[in-house]
Amino acid sequence: MRTWRQFWACIAKLVIFWTFMAQQAAGVAATAKHFPGLGAASHDANTDERPVTLELSLDEIRHIDEAPYVQAIAAGVELVMLSWAVYPALDGRPAGLSNKWVQDELRGRLGFAGVTITDAMEAGSLKGFGSAEETAKLAAEAGMDLLLASGRNVTQGDTIRTALVSGVQSGRLSRTQFDDATKRIVAMRSKLWA
């Protein structure tokens, strides 16, 4: 949920009513994005194109940028997309590659039990973190449930799938974590299609 930071309370109410309540009531999984928030980013900061670092205190992030997510989670949002921006107050990796953001902050501190999804895996902000295979494994290690293969390269999804399978088979990726992610995805689909 890209928000204008100064209007987060108003935006949270509107977004929760329209997006999360109405869409999910109609069987469409709503996604809050880009956690923990891009409201402080300049207008030309685009993680699709290049790395973005947001130098905010953890207190600022938690009390301003995360505030709409707290409300969205309480309202039952099904998915949260994590940002590819770096928030050094908690970790030097992009949020979607960071166990500290995915597991500790989003799942642990905020109590989100739904499905996590990455932003586009081909984003320019990930170029410094290795190949498509490596960034897929890093995202899965961080706790991401779904990896968004949205590039024009039609083999991107196969490349990511192969990387995840080999990661689980080699033991680099936790089989338990993989199974937990699968259960969350199946539960979401069952709930929406009930």
C-alpha cells in the first residue's frame, strides 16, 4: 500500500473498507503493499529500476509507515507484498529478502498470518544480490510465500521454480518453511473460493 505518509490514517480507513472488505467479500484476495511502506520515498524512487534506501528510524517506520498495515492485518487482509527498498533501521537487505522484516517484524511483531508475496523478481533493486536463482532462494529463505515472476522473459517462472526445488532438495531452504508457505496459500485459496 503506497501511501502519502501524512494522510495514513484517512487512507487506511478507505483502503480497508474498499479494498480489503469489498474485494475479499467478492472472492478477490486483496494485497497490502509495499511493506513496510514507500510513503517516504521521493517521487522518482522506483525499486523496479534501481536500489532505493529509505533512511528512517525504526520508530518512524513503525508509527507512520506500518500503521496502515496494522489496520489492514486487523481487518483480515489476505496478502502482504514486501518492498524491495532497503530500510537500514532494521536490516541492510531489501525488505523482501530480509528475515528481520518478513519473519520478525511482519509475522512476529504485527502478527500477520496470511500470505506474503514479493514484488517483481526482475526488479532493478535486486541486481546486486545475484542471479534470478539466487534472489529467489534469498526471498524464500527470508520467508516469502509467493515469488512474483512478472518479467517478459517467459522462462522466468521456470527458473524460479527450479531454484526453489533445488534449494529444498539441497537443504538450503527449509522443507518445513516451504510446507508452511504452501499451507498458507492453500488456506487462502480455499477461503476465497468457498
